[in-house]
Amino acid sequence: MINKVLIANRGEIALRIIRACREMDIETVAIHSTADSDAMHTRLADASVCIGPPSAAESYLNKAAILAAAEISGANGIHPGYGFLAENADFAEMVIDHGLTFIGPSPEHIRLMGDKIQAKETMKKRGVPVVPGTDGPVQSDDEARAAAADIGYPVLIKAVSGGGGRGMTVARSEHELEEGLRMARREAQAGFGDDRVYLEKFLERPRHIEVQVLADHHGHAVHLGERDCSLQRRHQKLVEEATSPVIDDELRSEIGETVSRAVVDLGYQGVGTIEFLYENGQFYFIEMNTRLQVEHPVTEMITGVDLVRAQLHVAKNLPLAITQSDVRYEGHAIECRVNAEDPGTLTPAPGTVHTYHPPGGPGVRVDSALFAGAKVPPYYDSLIAKLIVYDQSREACLKRLKRALSEYVIDGIKTGIPLLQAITDNPAFAEGDYHTGWLGEFMEDWTPPTY
């Protein structure tokens, strides 16, 4: 029985988990670095424990300190949120070995899906379509050249243990392939301690479509539709929406049922996201995220399913509270990630928030840990808020989003709000006519405001 949860994270996602736990009468323990001693998640949790200095390596990535905090606080469950240790199989294993409940999938599934090549083979065997590419890591430049010639240029060089766009580069010729291999291996070694890379066919103008799944320990799984996450810069998502403007009901049901069967066959438990590239009517599996996604709120808005509560429900070894026939998609939702960064250069912009006024009104949700006087430290991800809006149609939702962005006031630091406003004012976005490279092209011609 889970009665006290330690949240191994910070910021808005820590608050999100605290709120779900409180509604389920579960006590919470916040951890924090010395840089976050006055942060909102430490104030709203039932207890808080300082686990180290500002550096993430010495605090939020410090497995021993987090487990010690769980022991001294009496927590019997650990929720990792997203980022940090959320997809670290060794950490999940340590949590379980210490007699605690890891609120997420098994270490085996985290480890399996963390290896992009194994994940691809695993899904391919279960009928999930995959991007054409090598069956394993390329062992030499000669092997890579032969594989690229067989696949056909352009090709994408990807780190076996990669994520977040690191260890990834495009090669459009044999000359670019040699340089790209060196770059990708160097980034992969530095970022993941694993310099192995593999090749995939590079799709020129795909959509990034992901399917949300939820599975229990009793052999049941449901899919909760898709999210369109094609608006990205540097492989980092910025705007997400559900449902996708390019996926119809028949295709949604077809791909959803395919991934539901796959996760049941895997014996997977908890929430998971199956990510695809979509082009010319075809889905191509790229990876599975074995954790809660940043953009999970848009799925919650259109289905009415609280994904964090569902995670806790599954962690208690209870069967799913819903079946596939219970899932309904109502209206439309869009999420904008608000980052503390210069909107023109996209460089982080930490500092102190002087004035903070989030938007409100019908259909507007803001997930954030900001407040007037809050300090945004330079040590962590620049995401400071998520603005989520909902309405009955995509057109109405977009109007509501523009209104909400115009109300959002964050003074004292630079944020990406001007860029988000420019995106939502663009006719191509209004028509749903965009792809994964669209934002990069848009920013080449966009002139950011001066501060």
C-alpha cells in the first residue's frame, strides 16, 4: 500500500504529482537542492528534504541521496516525474531493492526501451511499423557507408542510448556521413557514455505523432489517442496538440490498437508513450518513452483521464479503472511550453521573476511552479511553465490560446512567450500545415522583439 510518496523531481512536474497525491490522500515528500530551498514544490509537499548542492549531479541525479531521503522521511513509494532519473533502469532497480515502490514501469522495460535498437526490434516483432535502417549499431565507417547506400540518402545517424536530439545528425552524402559519424559518436559518448550509433532513413517533412498508452499488471491496456508534437526546435518539443490535425478516427483507432496489443504482449505496466514519425499516410516507430511526458496534459484535457492518478493506481497493483470502450475524445487541446530563454537565440535566461500573472478563464490550465519573487536557477532545464488550453474545436482552441498568451505576464526574465505568439499567429499553424522542420524554417525569417 502506498501512503507516502517521495517525488524525485522539481518544478512544475513535482507540483503536478503533489496535487494528484493529495487528492488520493497520499502524503508527499519533496526533495530539493540548496538552489531550490524556497521553491514552490518544497512549500506544498507535506515534508521536504535537502539532498545536495545546486548541481544536478550532486542532487537530483544523486541516487544514494534520494534513497536516503526516502528512508528518513518514511516514504514507501518514489515517483520520478520526467527527466533526471525517470528513465534510469538502475535507479528503478535500486528503489525496488530497497523495498520501495517505483511508480513507473519495471527496470527491465525501462532498460529495453532505453536501447533504441532493441526497442525498434522489439516493436517490429510485434507488428509496429518502423523506420527503415540498420538492424544494429554500425561497427565501422565502411559498414556505415554500405548501409547508407542500401538505405538511400539522406540518412539519420542516431545514438543507440540517445534521447532529446543528442547524438543525432543528418547525412545527405557519403562525405557528410563520415563527419556525421564522428560528431554523433562524440556526442553520444559525452552524453550517455555509449558511443554506439545506428542509421535510419531520414524523412524530409514528417509529423511527430505519439500515442499514449496505459497498462496494468493484469494484462489490460488502453490507448488514449495521439498527440502531435511536430513543432520542435533542435529536436526539442515546443507546442503539442491533441488530437492531431492530420489523423482521422480510423487511422487513430488502427495505430492505437496496434500499440495496445504490443504493450500487452510485452507485459508492460504503467504509462508509456510510443513515438512515431508520420509521412505520406505511414507511421514509423522511433522510440518508446517509459515515463510521464511533459505534454501529458493535452491528453488529459480531451479524455478526462488523470494520468498521474492512473500511474499511482497501477503502482498499487490495481486493475485499470477504464476499458477502451470508455475512452472518448472530446474537443481539442494545445500546450505551449514556456521556457526561461531568449526567444531569438533560444539560450537559457535564468534570473528572478519580479511580476507573475498567469492567464485564466474557461478552458485554461497553467502548470507552473513560478511566483513573484521566484528564482529561476541556471542549473536545470529552462522549462518554467506549461500553458494548456481546451475548447470544443481546434479553431476555437487556437483563439483561446492567443487570448491566454496575451494575458501571460512574466517580468524579470526573458521567456519564449513572444515566439509562441508569433507561431500561433502564423497562417500555416492555424491550418495545421506544419512538420518537424517547420519551426526551424520559420525562425530563420522571424525577427524577435527587442528587450
